[in-house]
Amino acid sequence: MILIPNHQVLARLRHGLIGALFATLLISGSLVHGATYFSENFDATNTDGYISFGWDFGKNGSAAEVGTDFWVAQYPYADADYQPLEPAPRQPDSSFFWDSYVTNLDKIVTPPTVDGTGSSRTNGGYLISDSDAAGGSDNIGSLSEFWAITPSFSTVGATDVWWHADVDIDNNNNGECIVDLGFSVDGGTTWTQVWATAEPQRPIKSFGFNQNVDNTFEGGTPIDGYPVLGSYSQTKTWSGIHGRWHVHLPAQANNQASVKMRIRYVEPADAWWIALDNILVDNNPPPKGSQVVLFEQFESGIPGTWANTGVTRTNGLPMKWATEPLRETDGTLSKKLSATDTNEVNVDLVRYLQFLRDRGTNIAPTAVLNWSVTNFIDYPDLQTYHPNNPTDGRLMMMLAGGNYAMWQPDTSNYTNDLDTPSLNLTGKSEVFLDFDSEWLHGVYNSLDPTLSQIFLVEVSLDGGATFNTIFDYQKGLSNIGEASYFMHHYIPVPQAAGKSSVIFRFHAQGLDTGNAGTRHQGFWVIDNVRVTANVLAITSISTSGGNVTVNWPGGPGIRLQKSTNLTNPLSWADIGTTLGNSTHSEALTSTPTFFRLSKP
């Protein structure tokens, strides 16, 4: 039994010394506020049913792609369960398969939840817009829009509003569309953007390709300018989203009587897809604890306290997680300006662009292998933007330019684990892991997993003897060989609470055959790895109207106990109504009363 608090707080109440109330006054970072403003899991009915509930699945008069409309896909997710029927319906082209990888070829077509598993694998439904399945292409300048808008909901009383959803937004590596998320507080007349992604070729094509009669149209306008390379931004990105997604809405969304949320394709241009499930709008931030147990930014390389297993590659170089830039498949750092050039250039995009700037912009485009610097010569103002996506596709986007931990394979199959130090979490009631992650699959073979790239986050509760998966990038809707995915993951790890020897592992496995230098190569990059925890603790004790009220962060198995005799350990008794709750009130008495929390 965990007997908390760790120290006493004596409270002298009004009307005399009524009771000695003791608690550890530690505010929990995961304290549940309890205010839900909107939620939807798309399990209740079909597309027409949700329209009758007040959803708006619409498009503007410029939208010409046939089949990009938002629809609710329903289990069992056969082609016929996807709408519209014209052109012929089909599932999204997910690259991964559930559980068996080998024997069960049912595609994972539902977006990933907090542990990476498909959110509605065996029942229910989810929301999707699949531009890749559509006919036609609404290119830059078409001013085409497709949207899904929630019914109106109230945030009256809110001082903080968050959007959460299980999401897979797959960006096209040579695409040009924009996806954005926003809200309205005036019935949809005006919208405030809170997040946007642009596909990598948009900056270039916005100059060179224009359907609109307005010759001044510039493709960055819908997202108020392009993301910044290597910015780590959670609000503007070149990458897709994969996992449980959390977006903090600005203050304009607080305390509003009528709020709507909108996710939207702008000029989808035969993009891939937007898939969402389990939408929740509330006042809770992403799950994390109030105490920081571990925080690593890899500013000085991989710490010596982290286990970093590896092997010797065929070229004699070590194959491990590293804080160096991305490598060529032969292990070199070369990105040559010509076939005879001996310069080995860092292929981290931000650092590579700096190299080109240092060399000057008067380099003939044909002189750069697997890259065209035409963009930097013809459009020098775009040097702070992402260029036309390189044909070899291995240049990083959101985490480029900084220090990070990175894994990238070559043509041999490798298994490499990066482990945190062992953590003593004794006395912790809740444990959480969060980290930045940018990843891209270079190859997948459904019949032979040894040809696959497998990225897992695991935890050991016994000092590294055994590990269990807490996040799997291959168990939800996603794709290979396109733009990378980037986001900050927040993962509750309840099984680690109270354990004395906990290790978190980043497991990377597979190979990358490439494709004659013209295909995205696979990689996985992590940064800002943090383990946080909460202590089982009473957060407040107050009196009002003749009652005493005790508050604490509730959770499975946690209950409040009380005693009137601190010298007798057998006097503690459960307050039966408090199991699973987080507050308790009772009448004040003249008998000194003590409270504590208990968890078996």
C-alpha cells in the first residue's frame, strides 16, 4: 500500500481547532478538469446521419476533384464502405497490415490512436477525405476547398481549450496542397487558423503553376506564409500527422457560446488523405506529469548513460542511433555537386542549404546530383522555405538543423535499440513519456517483414530483461515513400507507475534498398525525450458552509481514507464512495480528522 502524503500540513479551521488535515500539496499535471465541449467517434451512423446531426461536409464552387469530399467510412472498411461511389470507391492505400504482418493481409485503414494502433479496427467508423482516390486534380490557383465542419458547441466558462483527435494526414512528397485546422466563433463567417501543413512542392509550384486568372495569387497565402525549416513547429509544418494529435486553441476560442471546428483541404491537387477519429474538444492539455524524471535533448550527442546497441555495417562503419546528419546508403555523408566532386556534404536539409549558400547560388542546376538548385537561383527569396522536394527524398524537414537522435539503415537489415537509463519510479502514481518524432518509411514488404522498417517505442519494468510495446508506427493507417510525418507524442504509461527499474526503448529495425537514388529513404529521428510523473497526492483541502472538501487527482484503484487517531495505524478506513473519484465532501465535526490517499 502506498501511504501518501510524505509530510503533514496542519490546518486550523474556523470556529476553533476542528481537525488536523494532512496532505502533500503537490498539484498534479494530469489533474482532470472535467469540461468536455465536443466529442465525436463516428461510430453512431453513416455520412448522411452525421449531416443530420449538424456536420457540414462541403466544398466550394471551385472544387472539381470527384471523390475528395469528406465521408464517414464504416467497418468492415471494404471498398464499398467508402464514398462517394463516383469514381469507384476504394480504401486508402495504407502500406501496413495488422497484427500478423505476414499471414493477415487485411489493411490497416483506420487512423492511429495514442499507442499507434488503428482507432476503429473492428467496429464503428472514422472520417476521411481521400484526394488520392479522387478523379481530377485541383491544382494551385484553382482556389478549390473541401471541408468538414463540426456542429456548433459552447465553451462558455472555458479559460483553456484543446483539440484532440486520432489522425493520419499523409502529405505527398511531390504534392502542392494545404491542409489546415481552424475554428469559428461567429457561425462560420470568419475562421482562425490554429494549424496548417503545406506539401513540399507548393512554394515552387505557386510561382510556376497558376490556374487562377489573378496573376498575383501566391500559394502561401492560405497559411499566412510557409513553415520555417527546422522550426520544430507544432502549428506550421511540411509534414504529415500520425497518432493522437493535440492542438491548443488560442484565447479567442475561450468562453464562446457557439464554436465550430473545421479541417480543410485547400487545392488538394490529387493529394493523399486526411483521416480523423475520436475527436475531443475540452480544457485538458496533453497527458503529462508535474514532475520531470528525465529530459534529453541530445545537445552533446547520445549520452553515455543511454544504451545504444548496434552492429558493424558492411562498409565497416557502426550502425547505431546517432546525432550526426543523415547518411547516404553507403555510410558516407556525401551529397556531391557533380560525379567527380569529392566534397562530402551533410544531407540534413538546413545544413545542406547553408552549404549551398556558402558556395554561392551560381551553381548550374545540372551540376547537383539528385537535387535541383534551380529553386535557389531563380527564386532567392525562397531560400528560407522548403525547396522543390529533392528526388532522393531523404532531406529532413521539421527537425532539420538541430541536434537530435537519428536512425537510418542501408541495404542490410539491422535492429538497433536506443534505451534510456533505468528510472526509479517508486512512489509515482502516474507516468508519461513524450517526445518529438519525425519518421519516414523507405520500404515495406507485406510478405517478408525482414524487408520492412519497423519503428517501436517500448518499456521495460524489470531493468531491461523484457520489453513491451507502448507505440507502434506500423499499426495504424500510414504510407511509405512520401513526405515525412512529424509531431510531438504524449503517451501515458500506467504500467510503469511505482516500479523501481523502468527503461524506455526506441526500437528501429529493417533495411532500405532505395530506388536508384530517386526514392525517399527511411529514417526515424527523435528529440526532446521527456519522462514525467505524478505523486499520489491530495491537491487541496477547503472548508465552506459547514463542510470540508478534499480534492486529489483520481485514477484507477485510488481511494480516500480517513482516521481520527494518527497513533493507531489500524484506524485508517476507506471512504467507500471515493474509489475512482477525485473529490469528497463531508460535514465538519469537533473530532480531529485526518485524510490520506491509498492505492493497492
